[in-house]
Amino acid sequence: MSLFIAYSICFAVGLLFTLVSAALGHVFTGHDIHLHLSPGHEAHTGSGGGLQGMPEFSPLSPTTLASFLCAFGGFGMILSNISATQSPWISAPLALLGGLAVAALVFWIFKEIFRHTQGSSEARISVLAGSPATVITPVPAGGVGEIAYVQQGTRYTAPARGEDGAALTAGTAVRITRIVGVQFFVAPPA
């Protein structure tokens, strides 16, 4: 009967953790930090990070671990009450397999959800060459100003220099010629 208690504890801990996580999950979420360094320059940092800047869902996440504990305990309680599987040598391995199967299913479901719902509205600067922009902070001769451009329906700003080193006034329509690091080079449209 002590094995049934162990299964019950695993089930209760997994279920309790799941309920507490669901209730308080929004309290402990990460937030991006924005540092404003100087006019036209910003530094951004964020939490998480997959291959494309998206958060990853780990197989050893608290969600999958809680799912495993809850399923292991639940399967163990059920199997220890069936006469053919009352032996701990039978119920424990079957409960372990059931817990692993449920945890794997939960991992797969969340991975698919994240894969389909995580999209980035962040501009991809590699495709901006030739795009139109507008000078919003004057670019002095040989100096740095600021431009605004629209990509995928979102307006962005960036530090910019004139391609030929010439001054550009605010409101001037330009096109982005190239990007070096975070510096955009612009020229009047051809």
C-alpha cells in the first residue's frame, strides 16, 4: 500500500504545481529591457531565445516535468488497483512509460503551439537595401541623423548617414543603400 501513497504524492505534487503555475504564471514572466543611449540609438535585450529569436520550449520544462509527475502518479494509482498489475514490478514500469508518454505528448503539443504562434514583427534588415525611407532627424554632412522606414506594416527608425557624406534635411525622401552594423546609409532616390 505504500507504493499507492507514493503514486498519490506524485499525482498531487504534479497537479498542484500545474494549478499554481496556471494561476501565477503571468506574475513571473520575463520582460524586455530597453535602454535609450542617445538620440537615435537604442539597445534592446530580452529573455528566451531560440534559433530565430523566439523562445524555446524545453523537454525538461516545468510544464513537462509536472505532466510527467501527474501522469506517473495517476497511472500508478490506476495500475496498482488492477489485479493483473498490482505488483510494483509491473505497475511502476508501466506508470513510468505512461508518464513519459504523457510528458512527450505535452512537450510536442507546446512545441507545435509555439512554432505556429510565435512570429516576429521585427524587421529583417538584410532585405532593406533599396527600400524607401524618410529623414526624421537631419543628417549633417559627414554626420549621423535618423531615418524612418516601414517594413511589413510597421514603422521603424534607425541611425543613418548620407551615402556620399552630404547633408540631408528632415523630411527628405531617401532610399536605403546599404547597412553596416546598425548604421544605415541612405541616398536620394535615383
